[in-house]
Amino acid sequence: MILLLLPFLSCNKNDNPPPPPPNDTDSTMYFPSNNGAAWETTSLAALGWHTNAVDPLLNFLQEKHSKSFMILVNGRIVLEKYFDGHTPSSEWEWNSAGKTLVAETVGIAQQEGLLNINDQVSKYLGAGWSSEPLEKENLITIKHLLTMTSGLNDENQRVTKANLTYLADAGTRWSYSNVFQLLRDIVSAASNQPFDTYFNNKLRNKIGMDGYWNVGFIFTIFHSTTRSMARFGLLALNKGKWGNETIINEPYFIESFNTSQSINPSYGYLWWLNGKSKYMIPGSQQVFSGFLVPNAPADMYAAMGASDQRVYVVPSKKIVVVRMGDASNPLNPSFAVSGFDNALWEKLSALIN
């Protein structure tokens, strides 16, 4: 196991440092270098956090089959932990947490004038891209794919034309499915290059991420190191800015992590949203009352993937939290949203001041 717990550092020449202040002494936003330089850190003591809550948190993470875990505050590493032979250079799958990478790449393509999310999908994929009647297919826009409201049949998660059949009019039904992957094809058609090339040049490389897309039988999954996942969380915390550079324009990013439709208010543009009055979950049409993750801050938004791959972003606390690993419950490796989130945030709430 590898653990990075950062001590409180002092420059006091008398070697008698004063008690740490209750808040982070450096509240400026920090962005790690893209050239491999050391990532700046902030200690638990400097933040005034509860160090006695660290061991219960780490024990929980290990019990729940985690591979890695990170907390950033203002971009600086506060806690970094690796389990079960995983290391900072190990890559792991994002699963559906990678949907957010696709959503923000669509935003970049829109700001470059290559597409508009209100355009019909058929403008880029051609008429007859689905097995729906043409008049129903023409109702589906890029925004419907971003918000899981295409109305396409969700019984088969493999995205082929034969499986893209009519279930409801676009915009009238929220249903979590893999049809979002058509956004990759749309960006590719709009930019006249492979999606991966466009994504790497416009997003991944800009913020110093590593990682690659692995094409599978059902859908394509992004793999990266834990720190690359944290970099994307930091970009999200800063509403699309990386240092002085705007990667994705702020209005689009704000749209991404705000309610995108009235059916499931806890869903944005492929981001999950906390603090709403109700929510839906994958594989169900049931509507549940209350917050998505009751123990988490109301303003939290998250990228969530199967087997509990997570990027949590909390603007009010300037925090990014990343978890990678195997499913917390091997008997129920959920697509996204599970009891793991609430249990983890119980532990985190005991730690964070």
C-alpha cells in the first residue's frame, strides 16, 4: 500500500511553529504543471481538518475494494492513497464516469463552431442512423443525447442501428443508456477526424492528462491514472478553465452541471447532480425523493461510473475527490449511483472541517 499524508510544514526559524490556522493558509487556486513537476500539497493540519477521521476513511476504502483515492483542495493534494499494488502510474478504467469527458468534448466542438447541441443528430450522422421512423428520428437532437432523453429503446446497451428503436418521443422520457456514445461519432463527423484525436488535442493534452480510450464490445471506456482523473475534476471545479486558459467556455460548463431537463433534475449533461428535490437511477423509471447523496454537500456534482469509479466536485469547499477501484459491492457492481456514495460521504464529512 502507498500512502501520501501530508504533514504541516513551517518555515519558523525558531522551530516552534504556531498552531495551524483553522483554514487553508493558501486559498489561491493551483493547477499542477503539465511537464511532470511535483504537484503542490496542502496538509490536513493547515486546513483544520480532523486527523482522527483519516484511519476510519482509509479502512473503509480498503474494505470497499478501492484501488486509489485522492482529495484536492484548491488544486493541491491533501490526501493520496493507493491500495492492493496500485501505484500513481497505474491506469484504471473510468467506466461511465468517462461520459463527462465526452460531454465536455462536445462543448469544445460547439465553441469552435463545429456543431450546435440543438442540432438534429441526423445533421451529422445522416438520415436513417437509427431504426426509428424518420419523423421520430428527426426529433432527436445532440442535447437529447447529452441529457439521456433521446427516447430510444434502452433494453440493449450495445449501440447498433438495429438496437436503436423507438420507445418514446425525444424529450419525454429520461433513461440511462449507452446511446450517448453516438456523441463520439457526431464530434468525429463535425471535426472531420477521429474522436480520440480531437479529444486528445483539445482537452486531454491541454490539462496534462494521460490515458486512452479502449474500444469494447458494448462501449468505449477511458483509462487513466488517478492523478489524470483528478486533473479533470480540477478543470470541472474551475468551470472549464486551466490556469489562464479557457479549455471549455464557462456557460457551457455551467449548463453541464445544472439540471438539464425536468424529468430527472439530478442529471445535467452526463453529470450527476446533488441537492435536487428528486432523482432517478439507471435501469429504472422510478422517481425517488430527496438528494442523490444525502451525506454530501448539496452543491456537489459528480462523474459516476460502474464499480464506483467517481469524481466528486464540491465548489463551496473547493474540493475534488477521486475514487478508483473494483466494485464496493462485488455482488452489485452498479452502473452509477450506489449506497457506496452515501457511506463514503459519511466518512468524508467526519474528516472535512
